[in-house]
Amino acid sequence: MSTRHTRALTGWGIANLVVVLYALFPVWWIVALSFKDPSTLSDGDFVPRTWTWTNYRGIFQTSEFTRALVNSIGIAVIATTIAVVLGTMAAYAVARLRFPGKRLLIGVSLLIAMFPPISLVSPLFNIERVLGLFDTWAGLIIPYMTFSLPLAIYTLSAFFREIPWDLEKAAKVDGATPWQAFRLVIAPLAAPGVFTTGILVFIFCWNDFLFAISLTSTISARTVPAAIAFFTGSSQFEQPTGSIAAAAVIITIPIVVFVLLFQRRIVAGLTAGAVKG
Amino acid sequence: MTPPTGARDAAAPAPAVHTPAGRSRGARQERRLGLLLCAPAVIVMLAVTAYPIGYALYLSLQRYDLRFPEQAHWVGLANYGAVLTSNFWWQALGVTVLITAVSVAVELVLGLALALVMHRAVFGRGTVRTAVLVPYGIVTVVAAYSWQYAWTPGTGYLAALLPEGSAPLTEQWPAIGLIILAEVWKTTPFMALLLLAGLALVPDETVRAAMVDGATFGQRLRLVILPLMKPAILVALLFRTLDAFRIFDNIYVLTGGSNGTGSVSILGYDNLFTALNLGIGSAISVLIFGCVALIALVFVKLFGAATPGAEPEHR
């Protein structure tokens, strides 16, 4: 191997290392904080002197956090399911069928993808109070699925365009019924795209903060990001730093798991909708 | 399969689908199915955005204090007058525009560098991609708390590096800088991924041809790669500009909008939930919506950003 080649390789290696450090640096700090003993929380050490589970035990003993975790999971899963089902229907039509108003649909979803959520907070706050949806799961599921629909439609229609639909016809020629053709040929081809879209939509719902603090008032629908912002220390003289850090780490875990398992697909999904256009 | 029976089937000519009448029936069915499949998504999207924004417009023309709901009455454009003559609005707008412009510009440069690294990475590609997706996926509030603690004297390792007694998050300019830093950290990966996809569309032969002709790396980037990536860059810029303009989570956690660091979204939130003024809050909502529409219009008309998905109709 020539020295020039080695040097280039080292250069790219260092660049990679810088990128990895850049991405993980702040994450490490919140992890470190969450494992610190309450007495050493404010020592500013980059690595905890003693590791402890105290903060985690603390938050799992309060319904403030456990209830919020249940809310977060339930709301995100339901909103994701509805958005993916409606998105799949629309994306199939966009990718495969010829019909008037296709441009309108794409235009509307683009508008909504750009819609500033704060503009909806004041009217939705009032509408939901009147309808009795304020501070309920449905009150958050509705805006979440709406704002994730454009994402779902774009990503899914990009995936669906890649599917060789002629296989369906071929299966029918070979004697498969329409249902068999769908179940055995098309569904397995479409599943990865639907699954990836589900992950992206879930991350979107999981991440939301503005709607979560505006459209809830008690633990009955407050999700974890909102609950964290309302954490109080166990006494009024104690800062809730440890609890916040521990709760923050807990809600980061699913994201890290998704990213580790499905990074290739997530990248494909993120870029498919935006660039294929 | 049951064999076709009945007079209708027998009477119909075998290649029925190929006659003009048959094709148009097929097309009509296709059209019906298409509209039917899109209807639920469109209805949901319109019901949850178009109706509320109309309602916000209506609310913004009233004096409506949530503490005295029975005293709500029509005031015309008075709320807009109050917002547009208030220093708070212009201050928040200035801060928002500044944060948007600086963070998007920095993200573009960093994102491009990151995309080039990921594009050229010979080994560890998976690791880099995984690492880069962490900031994208992480809950913004979580990242914001990490930054907030890091920069707060007492809990922070970064604050410890600063001279004694400085608390950057309590001063306007340092705080804005840190908000931008948090925003850039979180969203550069997304920008980089969009640019990476654009970079993949640049043909290798073209770049190699420029190399053979003796173009330096800078020349190749400026004269060959970037022009070919223009559509991808514009889409990425449009998305990120509109996204940055809506900034809320980072500011809420890092400074709460104090010391002149609040964005327009923070201002709208405060007027609604701290001042409980639905009329003024709605007027701010409508104004923000107007700003976003204006930005989108400028991008599409002036720069000719292709709207994603608006591809020529083909199958």
C-alpha cells in the first residue's frame, strides 16, 4: 500500500471519527448526568465518579413519569398506525393510478408539511376545549397523524414507485387469485417501505413537544417530553436535574434501537421522499 | 374458478377491454378508486389545518381574554395593530430570522462536508451513518436539556471551561449563539442525508473527467458538483428554512425565551398560555403562517425550487 493511499485512508478515518464524536458528544453528557449520585450532580465531571441507578429508580416510582411513558407510547403507536394506513392508501393512488386532483393532493400535503404548528395551537386549543378533546389521547393523536401524513405519503409513494408491479400481473397469469397475488407477491415487496415509514412517523410523534405542552394539562395525556419540562424535584430545594436526565435517557432508547437496527432503511426513507421528485 | 355464464358475458365481445368504451370505463374506475383512496388523507389534513387556520383568523379579529370569555367581542384589526406596533413582535421576528439564517447557512456548509465524508467513506460507513442518525432521531427536548445542563454553571462541563462567573444562557447574544449551536447539532445530519442523496445523482464520470482536465478539488466542487446538486440543495434549504423558522423546543428549554431570545413561536405560546389572550395569540399565529407562506413562495418562485413530488405525470 502506497504511503499516499495510507495517508488518505487515515484522513478519512479521522474525518469519520470527528463525525461520530460530534454526533454522540451531547448524548453522552445526558447519560453521564443520569447516572450521577444526587450529591455529585453538580460537580461538572465528564464521567460520573460513582455510577448509580438512583435517578432511574426515582422516576419509575412516580406516576408522573410512568403514566407519561404509557401516554407517549400509546399516542405515538395509534397516531403512527392511522397515519400509515391512510398514507398507504393515498400513496398507492399517487404511485399507481391516474386520477384528477393528484397534483392538488401533493400540493396540499406539501403545504401541510410546511405548516407552522404554532399557528394551529391557539385554534386547536379552543376547538378541543369545546369538543372535550383537550387533555385526552385523541386530542394529541389528531394533530400528530395530520402532520405526519405528508411525510407518510411522500415516503410511501417513493417506495411504491420502485415496486415492479408487473409481477402482480405475472402472478395472475400463473393462476393466482387477486388476493393471492397481493398477499404473496405485492405485500412482501411493499412491507419494507411501509415499515420504514412507520418508524419515521413514530420518531416524529415521539419527538413532538409544542402540541404536547399546549393541548394537555394533567398526567392523563401528557407525553414524556412535556412531562420532563414539568418535573419538580423531590423537595422544593432540589433541582430535578437527575430525574430529567434519567427520563431523557429512557425516551432516547427506542430511537437508538431503531437507528441501530434499521439505519439503512431510515436513510433510504428520509431521502426517498425529498429527492426522487 | 366458475366458468363465465349468463347472456351478458356471452354477448360481450371477448376483447372488451380493448375497445374505446372499455378503456374509458377502466379509466373511470381507476379515477374513482384513486379519489376514494386519497379522500381520507385529504379530509383529515384539511379538517385539522384549513378549518383551524380559518378559525384562528376569526379569533384574531376579536378581543378574547380566556379569563373573561363572556366579554369576547369583535375588534376588527385591532389585535394586528397591537402586535405589529409592539416591540416584542419585531424583536421576536428579528431573533427568529437571525437564528434561521445563521443556522441554515452553517448547516448547509457542515452538511455538505458531512455528505462528502459519508459519500467517500471507504470504511466505517455504517458506523458514521448510524452515529449521524442519532441527532436526527433524538427528542429535541432531550438534546436541549443536555445542552442546557452543559452550559449552566454548576452542572455543566462546558460552563466549567468558561471564565468564572459567566452564565452564557442568561445573556442575549451568547444565548442566541448556543440556541443556534443546539439547532445546528440536531438538524445538520438531516441536511447531510438530503445532500448525500443529491450527491449520489452526480455522475462519477463527469467528476473524473474534470479531474483529468486538471481541475482542483475546489474547482470540481464549485464548477461541477454543486451546480449538478442544485435541485437537491434547494429542496434541503427550503425544508430546513421553514423548519428553523418554527423553532420552539430548543428555545423553550434553553432560555424559556428570556433576555430577548424568544422566537415568534415562543411569543405566540406565551400570549396564549401565560397571558391567556386568545385574540392576540391567534393574530400572532396568523402572522407566522403568513411569514412561512411568504418564505415558501420566495423559494419556489425566485429560486425555482422544485416542489418534491411534483414530478411529471407518468407511470
